Amino acid sequence: MGTIGNFLWFVLGGFFMGLGWWFAGLVAFITIVGIPWGRACFVIGQFAFFPFGKEAVSRKELSNQDDIGTGGLGVIGNIIWFIFAGVWLAIGHVISAILCFITLIGIPFGIQHLKLAGIALAPIGKTIVDKEVAAAARRQNAEASVSSIRSGT
């Protein structure tokens, strides 16, 4: 189902939003100081081309460790991103979602556009993984939390 969904997504508009992400990445790379944002744009642009079967998760949730993008600098980076590019990519995804919601068959695509709009607002500190990997990381983190609660630490 994911292959069919990805093909339909790509043909019916995902291609254009993926290009939008890649264009934002190119602009970020041109500025030199925007290279970290540009890298994130290309990763999420690939996700925007073929989103079904994948999920955006926090790197902290995945690795259980903070890094430069999941801490305070990541918050500052996301604020800068939001001002200069995030809001525009999010608007593009919301408009695409509204167009998809007009048709019954487009509802799953509209939902995916709304997920991508949320990612567009704050992409720093996130990575794209298979849905199974994201579920396994969440399950492992939940088990660790339960274990620490039971042991009283």
C-alpha cells in the first residue's frame, strides 16, 4: 500500500512540495550560514517526495540523547527557520491539504500534507525513519520510563 500511496502522492502534487523543500535547501546553502537548515531541507524534501511508510521523529526520541539540534541551539534554529522559511512551506502544505480534502480519495494525502506542515514549522532536531523504527524507539522509551518509575529513580 505504501508504494501505491507514494506513487500517487508523487504524481498528484508531492513532487512540487518536495521541490519546494529542495529549493529552500538550495537557498539556505547559498547563504553559507544556512547550511544546517539546508541539510534538513534536503532530508525532509526526500520525505516530502515519498512520505508513506516513513515518519519524522525527534533525534532525542530515537537515540535517547541530546545533540546540538535537540537542545537550546535547536530551539533557536527552529525560531530562525520559522521566520525565514518554515511558515511559507507550512502554508504551501496547508493549501495543498485543503485541495486534497476536496476529493474523497485525497483525504489521506491531505492528512499527510498537514503532517508535513507541522514538520515545516520546526524541522531542526528531527530525522526521517521507517514507521517501524519510530514505533520501536517509542516502545523502548516507554519501557525505560516504566522501569525507572517502578524502581523509584
